[in-house]
Amino acid sequence: MKATSFALLTLSVGLAFPAHATPSTPSGTISVAQVVELLQRAPKDNAARNAALAYLAGVGEATGLLVAEAGRRGGVTLTCARPLGISSAAALAALSSVDQASRDKTAATPILIDDMLSRAGCR
């Protein structure tokens, strides 16, 4: 599956960020910069921790549902060697590959979905 096939997922996952937070991408999706900022603030900031947990849980659950639904509908069948999963550490590792200068313009969700599918050995 191409990263672009997940574009609707990024639009459906919205987070309420404080006014001083890093902005979304120009197209309105959640940026790498936003997620990295949340994950870095999470250990000391309950609001950031709750937002990061909600975002990661939403990405993880939606990815699992999409994989299952694709198989059920008989379109694209994905088989995974391991369970899908995501953690703060895995998310930060996946997002760290994005160049610092483009983090505010790059959507985080497709990167995290690709990372989850890769780590689970999905084909």
C-alpha cells in the first residue's frame, strides 16, 4: 500500500493543540513536528501525555481496522507476521528519520502507519 492511500486517515484524526503548539501541515494534517513535540512534552505534561496517547491509540486502532477490513472485503489482503503496535519510543524513532527542516510540513500519520506495518512484517 502506498502512503498516499492513508490520506483520509490523517484527516480524520484531529487533536486539539494549545494555541502555542506547533502548527499542522499546510494541508491541515498532523505534522511530524506536532507529534514529536507532544511526545517530548508527555513525560512532564499530563495534557500532552493524554493527547499523545489518544493520537497514537487512534492511529494504531485505525490501522488495525483498515488491515482487517481490507482483508474482509477481499480487496487488498495484508498478512502480518507479528501484531500491529505502536509506542512513544517507536513513534519517535520512526519520526526521527524526517529532516528537521521539513517536520512542520510532513504528515506524521502515514509515516507511523508505514512503520507499524513494517515492524509487524505485513505484506
